[in-house]
Amino acid sequence: MENASKALIIAGAILISILLISVGVLIMNSTGDTTKSVEDSAGQIAIRTFNSNFTPYLGEHQTASQIRALVSAVNASNAKDSDQEHQITLEPADINKTLKSSKKYTVEADYDNGYISKITIKAETTGK
């Protein structure tokens, strides 16, 4: 009888151990999902922060002074990003030489993994 009660106690201890291990695994899995969610959110914030330096200049009817400010922002960003992970290409590259203050410009962006990677600047044609 004494051996049977010890066996039941040991079996109960094993079942409790298995239950505790299962709960631990569940907690680890749930925190892993939370960690991934936080990392994804941080990545989205980094993309929005990077792009926010250039998005005000996108669209039609941009002035020559706005284009100069955009070119300056792109050059500063490219100089700061020494590892060239998020370099932005300007098209045309020599846009400052051809800017005319009497014209308006259209600015378009191409994206790579969410980040602006190329900015194209075109002079708007007047409908005369």
C-alpha cells in the first residue's frame, strides 16, 4: 500500500511538471509573436520616418525652390547613409542646372522594400 501511494505521488509530480512545461512553452510562443509584431511595427516606423523627409515634395506643381530643397534633402540623406543601404537616385541627376523659377515641376518616387529609392523630376508643360 505504501508503494502504491508513493507511485501516485510520483505520477502526480510528473503530470504537474508536464503541465508547467506546457504552460512555459505557450508563454514563450505568445511572447515570440509579440516580439515579431513589435519588430514589424518598428520597421514600418523606420520606413515612414525615412520617407517623410521626401514625401512633402512629391506630386505636381512643385516650384523650383521646393525642388532645390528636395535635392538638398536627398544629398544630405545620401551623405548620411554611408553604407548605401537607402541611397536615393535623382533623375535627372543634374536637375539644379536646369531649374527655372518660372516653371512648375512634377515629382514622382519609386520604392524599394517600402523605402523611396528613386525620385524623378519632370518639368510640367503649359497647355498653350
